[in-house]
Amino acid sequence: MIKKFKFLGFLLILIPIISFAQSDYPTKPIQMFIGFPPGGSTDIVGRALANEAKKYLGKEVIIINKPGANGTVAVTYVVTSKPDGYVIGSTPSSSFTVTPLLQELSVDILKESVPIISYAKFHVGIFVRAESTFKNFEEFINYAKQNPGKVTYGHPGVGTRPHLVMEMIAAQAKAKLNFVAFPGDKPTVTAVLGGHIMSAGCSAGGWLPHVNAGTIRLLAITEEERMDSFPDIPTVIELGYHFTLPTFVVLYGPRGISDLILKKLEDSFRMAAQSIPFKEIAMKNELYTKKFMFREELTKFLYDEKEKTSEILKKLGLGKK
């Protein structure tokens, strides 16, 4: 009985120490893992956020690029790390909602993670070379219907949003396209510019400078609303195709991080995402979003999107074999 009371007394002493240590968080730099190479949209916006967040955290946020398997190499590393708040990650929401449905992973990354905040949004566009005879999306899809298999459409990987949305559009329109996968946005855009493929879809970070330069023609965007930068370009929803699969950039950590530390991370990164320097970089790269999602709403969104995507993949005959 005496030993039991001694143990309880030890716990009573230890709990305040643990609480104090957590309230003092962070006491050292935080590592933010990004599962894509430097220079891409996810990397650019993640670095911008980290640079602002350090002002509120009081410690550096170090970016570590760990590319591979559509971002899941980094995600797997983060969700299996010690949940002390010093290892976090930033990735497109598709890493949780699409990739696990296409790849065999060693861990259920959605179940083992804690989403903290969504702070940016990808804007996907469907485009052709400026010299193309397709002046709008209707001409493009009508030609594809009348010429089965002759239209080549590039995308940055099987299961990416530009791929799945166009697969669904083609199925609804009863058009047969020749789909060509590339390892990312930049190679996809390069293939269009070089005339190797007739059309493509990818996030704005890939096509934006070329649209502004007049070398690429934007036909449609796969958003719920038109983009402020391109108010004359219709959404696929307006054109009668109700497929969007929105992709947000998500800050997350391993499951088990204490509420106290999560609150500090959430508050710090929220303020960072609202800062003028971050907004300027995000808007410049067409990644800005006016709406943030936090833990509860974000978790629900990820599970709902994963379920919806699973049904889409089944209808298209895609997914893990």
C-alpha cells in the first residue's frame, strides 16, 4: 500500500512537469517534411508558410524534402514518428484521399495522422497549346467524341486530380481519350508546349506562366467557382460536368500529439497563413484560399473525399488490383 501511494505521489509530481514542458513547446527547431522535390507548388507554398510560422512559434521550421511514391514516403515517415510536435508534414490532401487507394502502404496514413490545418488550394486547369485549333472546351470534347482515341491528354500521374476528373468527363461525354501520364506538372506542360500531346491538365503552378506568356490556352478549370485571375474561363461544372475533387495543402502530424501542442501548432500556422508575405506568395502561384479547415472539419473532409474517390475509382476500373 505504501509503494502504491509513493507511485501515485510520483505521478502527481510528474504530471505538472509534463504539462510545463508542453506549454514551453517548442524548445528546438521543428522539422516539416514535404514529399516532393524543391521548386514545386507544394514545396514553394510550404516554405512560405514555414518562414512565417517561425515568427509565432519562436523557433525555426526546417523544410526537409523527402520525395517518392506521390508524396507518401514523407507522409509515412511523419505519421510513424514520435508524436512530440517536432516532426510534422505538409502535403496535398490527395496523399490521404487518393494515393492509398492506388498503392499498397505499410500503414494506414489517414488513421495514423492528425490533420492540423488546410492552408492552400490547388487550382487545376485543362489546357492546349496556343496554336491549337481548339478554342474552347466544347470544341475539344466534341472532337474527342467524333475521333475516338485521337486526342492525347497528359496528366501528372495516374490517380491525380487532373487524371481522374478528365476520366469522369470522358465517361460522361462518351468520348475516348488517349491518356498519357507524366512524372509531375512541369513534364506535362513541356509535352504540350513541344507538341508531343494535344492537351493536358495540371495545377496552376505548371501552366500559369505559359498562359500569361500566351503560349498555352486555358480551356476550363476544375473548380467550384471561376478563378479570379481568369474570370472568362468556365468551370467544368458550368459546362455540365459535376466533377471537381478539390485538393488542399494540408499540415499534419502523427496521431498522439497532445492537445496543448496541437493548439500551439494550429494557432501559429493559422496566423502564418493569414500573413501578408504568405498570401502574396500563395496568390502569385494561384494557391491562395480564403477558407481554412481545422482539425475536426479537415478530418471529416479527408475521410469523405477518400470514400468518394474510392467509388470513382471503382467505376473507372482503377485502384489497387
